[in-house]
Amino acid sequence: MGKAKKRSLQLGIHDKFRYMTRETALNTVVSNIDKRSEVLDIITLFDFSAEEMLEAGASYEDVMAFGGIVK
């Protein structure tokens, strides 16, 4: 197998958005809320509101730390 084909096959292995639903994305945001750079992409992709994040179990201070990103 050539190098290019081997690299192309490896690209999809580490794809974390492959089967992500809205519920699993919200759980990922709440569980990884301390890792701001990873969570920002998911929040903007699914357009989560502050109310949704609070109902899922995030603390008020953590949600308000995102400022204008969440509605």
C-alpha cells in the first residue's frame, strides 16, 4: 500500500464527529467544559443555548464564562 493511501485511510479513524448526535454533543460539552478550546467548536456547531447547558448539568459560572457565545 502506498503512503498516500495509508494516510487517507488513517484520516477517518480519529474523526470524533462521525456519529455525534445533539444529545451526545451536549454531554461532551458538559463533561469537558474545562477544555474551552475543544468545547467552543461543539457549542457553535450545534448552537447550544445557556438553558440547555444548565439543564444538562453544567454549573452557572462555567456557562457564563463563555459570554456571548451562548444565547
